[in-house]
Amino acid sequence: MSNEVRSHTALHIIKGAIVKVLGEDAKWSTSASAKGLHGRIAVEFNRKPTEEEITEIGIRANEKIQEDAEIEVYEMSRGDAEARWGNLIYDKWPLPDHIQRVKVFHLPGWNVNCCGNEHTERTGTVGSIKITKTRYRKSKGVLEFSYDIED
Ligand SMILES: [Zn+2]
């Protein structure tokens, strides 16, 4: 399994943990990237989180990895995906209208997102996640997490 597949899959796991801890106000991703063993995800949010919340997000993400939960990937029409999960499948950046067939990443009870990238089959393959830096950009209302993947 390549590092990039692991660090990309970690994006979904961290995103799920962010929403579990900070709530639905944090559900819109504004950017996401993973390269090598590193990744970064940003979400819209209305305040700077506490240190305890950030620690909790890291703990929850790693608990989900330790569960070694099965990851589901679907390919379906956009309409069917919307009917099943609503706008949870989307990010802040738009999915162009001409895309009517989508791949969906689904980690039940945790994260669902339109995503065409490759993922690990189970969460345990990711390794462990270490949040290395967070930044809250008040003017933009954007909260950013940087992380490393470790074995
Ligand atoms: Zn993905």
C-alpha cells in the first residue's frame, strides 16, 4: 500500500473525527491534500478550537484506525448518492454539473464523500495519525490541520 493511499485515506478519517468533535458547523472541507506521509485538511469553522478539542480529534481519529473498520467505495449516479446521503457527499468546492456519475468513499457512521482517489480497504492499514499543526484563520473562518502518518 503506497504512502499516498494511506495519507489520503487519513484525510477522510480525520475529517470524520473533526465533525464528531466540533459538530456539523465543521462539515464543509475547503481544501484537502496528501503527499507522501503528510497531509493537510481545512474546514470552515466559526471559532478557534480549544487544545482539548484538537487532542480529542487526534484520539478519535486513531481510535477509528484501531477499529480497523471496513471502508466502502461505491460508484453510482450522483442523484442516487444525493438521495442516500444528501449534501454530506460534497465539499466546499463545487463538483461540476457535467459529472453525473460519482465514486463515493463511505466509512459508515464516520465519513462519506465523493472521491475518485484510491483508498485502503480498512482503516487499520493507514497506521497512526499524528496532528502536527493546526491553524485557525479568523478572517476566512477556516481551520486547518496538518498531520503525519506513522507506522
Ligand atoms: Zn478519498
